Amino acid sequence: MTDSGACRVVLETALADPARLDAAARHTLAVAGEATLDTALRDFAAAHGAAALPVLTRLAGDEAARGVRRAAKRALYRLAQHGVAAPAAPARRPVVERRPEQATRAWLSGVDGTGSRAVWVLFEGGFGAAALCSLIVNDVAGILDVAGGEITKKRLEEELRSLRASQKLPWIAVPPARAVAAVLEALELHARVGTAPPPAFARWRPRFETATVEPPPAARPDVDLALAERAGELLALPELASWFLDPEAVQTDALALLEARESRLVVADHIKAEREAAIVAGIVERELTPEVRRRWARRLEEMAFVFDATERPEPARIARAAAAALADETRDIGRQAFATGLARRALDIAGEVAAGRLRAADVSRKP
């Protein structure tokens, strides 16, 4: 059995170096008689006052030695009676790990003729909270519009049903990483051209910047010329009804074409056709610069993805072939069906504007 002197040695050593109050030291105290330990602790507390609190508090929390724990608590109580009390321990709160918000579901629309599309991304975090971010992104201007907030699952399904019923472009579910990549690409565009996204995007930006991103599309396959020549079939689809060059840029060409068509001179049909083809070729050469070619090629690739998602493999194959041909700058742009189709449609619409049957603002391709 440990005597009072040995107990005091353990306590004084612990006061000087708390690390010395190890298992062996606590065992020395535990084997002392109850009266011996009580006396040693009382004398130790009286000699050191508040300085004894850390040692006594640690002993009072010793779950392995019940006798030591009770004796230390009595010593603390006696000190408290003399106005020396240990600070209250913080209340224990359950530890609930809150998962960081993650993009769990996402949707994309098709791409319209201005290069705009809708993007929805659902973020979910701890405690079942969900927030929906709704954006319009554009491949020329970046992020055009942002809205959204907390949403319940029931409300989300209602919104999706309503959107599918009213959306003119295809609306498809996609892996969240693909939608996130579309938003980050728009952000990179802002940085490149020196503009800023709408202020409302600030609250969403951290979520996107920490989200998983889908890798860029694989390299384009070799051009299938036979499929690329069928690009006119794509432009006849309702989803691509808004795909044409900006009518404002071809207004002068449209007037020249109208004059040629309405001329009172007797001109052979093949000469008229040659004149029209020359006008179209001039527009294509002027308007479809390398940068613009790449932009339209990317739009075609995105629509190929949409066609695949909506189980239309043939339009998807044509779109990819037309995209590959357009992106290949070694190929004559003036001989590509997709490029000439964009120009001819722009000419027709510009003619309608000149005739007063359409408003220029309604058919502008500016986002």
C-alpha cells in the first residue's frame, strides 16, 4: 500500500510535468488507502490552490480508477468551497458530420442558333437539403442568366414536368459532371473576354468550382464525307430551326439577291443560279472564320450528344460528321452543305426582314 509521502511525490511531479501523470503514476495513487489518498490530495490542494486544478481535474476524469476519481472530486469540491473552481467543461454536443454539397442530378437543353442552352444542376448536402441552380449559358457571351434556390423533391419533379411540356428544344438528363463542365466553360469564357457573370451567380460559384468535371470530348473522328453532305437534313429538323447566320450580317447580300431575282432582264436560270451560288459562297467565306467554324462544330457535337440521348442515332451520326468536316480547316468551307445551308437560311430570313414580314430583333443571332 502506498503511503501519503509517495502520493505527494506523484502529485508534485505531475504539477511540474503533466506528462508524468501516466498509468504507472495513477496506479501508485490507486493502491493507496482511501484515507491516505484523501489526505494527500487535500494537502496538495491546500498547498497549491488554483495551480492544483489541472492535476485534480485530470484525476477526477480517470475512468479506470474509481477511488482516485472520487477522492479527486472531493478535493475539487473543497477548493470550490474556498472560491477556487475549475472552469466549467463545455457542453457535449452530438457530432454530426455535414457532407459537403455535391451535384447529384443535372439536365441540359439542346443548343439554339445563338449558341445558348439551359443548364439545371441539383446540389444536395447534409440533412437532406437540396438546391437547384438554373442557368442559361452561351458559347459567345458566357453565363447569361442565373436563378434558383432550395427546392423539395416534389417541387423539382413538378418543375421538370412543366419544363418538358413547354421547352421547344430537347431537354435531357445528363451526368452532373457534364453540366458542371458546361458552366465552368462559360466561366472560362468570361475570364478570356474580360466580362463577369451575373451577380446572382456569386452564391453558386463555390459549388461549381469544387464539383467534379467531365473530361473534354474525345478527338473528332475522320470525316465521313457522305454523311457530312447530308447536313441539310439536320437543318430541316425542328430542333435546328433557329440555326442560321445572323441576318443582319447578310442584309446587303440579301438585297443583292432580291434584285437579281426580280430583275426584268431576261436571264437564263442557270445564270441566276450561279449568281445566287456566288453570293452564298461569299457569305460563307466572309462569315465563317476559323473561330466561327470551331464554334459551329462544337454546337453540332453537342447536338449529336442530344440526339443520341433521345435515341436518334442517324441525326447524331450526321451531326458528328458535319462537325468533323467543319472543324477541319484544310477543307474548303464553301463546299460544305452545313455551311451553305446556314448562309442560305440567313439570306432568306434577311429577305423577309427587308420585306417587312419579320422584325430584325426577332431573328437576331446576338445572345
